[in-house]
Amino acid sequence: MNTEFLLIALTAITIFTSLFVQAIKKLLDDAGKKYSSNILAVITSFVVSVGTCVGYIIYTNIAVTPQIVIEIICLCLLSFLTATLGYDKVIQALAQIKKMD
């Protein structure tokens, strides 16, 4: 996977994670349940990220290598950060890291 693909995947996963978190929060609010928004975002981003990556791996029939596993972990982390902090902050941080190279 290259950087462009990871950014596209991050954008798609961020959108789905945000939508799922909002839907789950609405369901929990309607049921009168208490929850932590950040914990909900962590769990949802992990499930959406891993599910999307596993689906992509199965669809493209690529081999699972240590690099792919690390990319999935990074995607989970970035997905969580975008769900809690915002997409703009994460893209800004990635741009700053890329300038350092």
C-alpha cells in the first residue's frame, strides 16, 4: 500500500467511523444509556478500520506481511485520532512529518 492509498483509505474510514459513532450515540441516547464518546470512537474506529482492511485484503488477494499489519495498526490509530480530533489536524500533522523527510 502506498501513501496515496492510505490517505484515501483514511478518508473513507474516517467518514464511516464518524457516521457509525453518531448513529451509535443516537441509539444509546435514545435508550438512556451512559457512555464515553472517546471509548466509543476507539472501538468503532478499530472495528471499521480492521473490517475495511480485512475486506480489502480478501478482495485483492494480497499476502499479509508485517508491513501490512503495521499499516493496519497505523490506520486504526489515525482513524481514532480523526474521529476524536478532526481530519484537518491529522492531515496537518502528516504533512509536517512528511516535510521533515
